[in-house]
Amino acid sequence: MAAKKGHKKTGGRVKGTPNQFTKTVKEVFTTVFNELQVNKTANLKEWAKKNTTDFYKLSAKLIPTDLTADLHLQEKKFPEWLTREIGGN
């Protein structure tokens, strides 16, 4: 059953903490990838040359999608001469 709206989160993983399974899979994948790069016929560069479209599709998925921005907006003040001209502020 879902918690009521406004209910404070209790328990579970802290926000931003990576999932352990995902972390393990990435580590194993990286290890295998690095081992394959020694093989002249099975390395990524050779595969990418033969499969450029697939290579770029996979590359695009590696671009981070979670962007965090800290914006500080300031009130725009028009110069006094412009304010008189347009009748604002």
C-alpha cells in the first residue's frame, strides 16, 4: 500500500546511492570489456568500424541523462531612460 501524500520517506536506500546489483554488473562488464580489447579481432574499435550505426546508438546511451542545475535568477532592472520610454517599472 502506498504512503499518503506528504508522508516522510522511511527506510530504503538513500537517494543517489547506486543499486548494488547494477554496480556489480557494470564492474563485471568493464572487466570483460578490458580483457576483450587485447584481442585484435574482438575489440570494440574493430567492431565499431564494421557497425558504425550500432556503435553510435550505444554511445548515445552512455551520455548521462540526469542533469542537475543550480540556477540563481536575478530581477532584471531596465535602465531608467528605457523605463521612461516604455512606461514600465
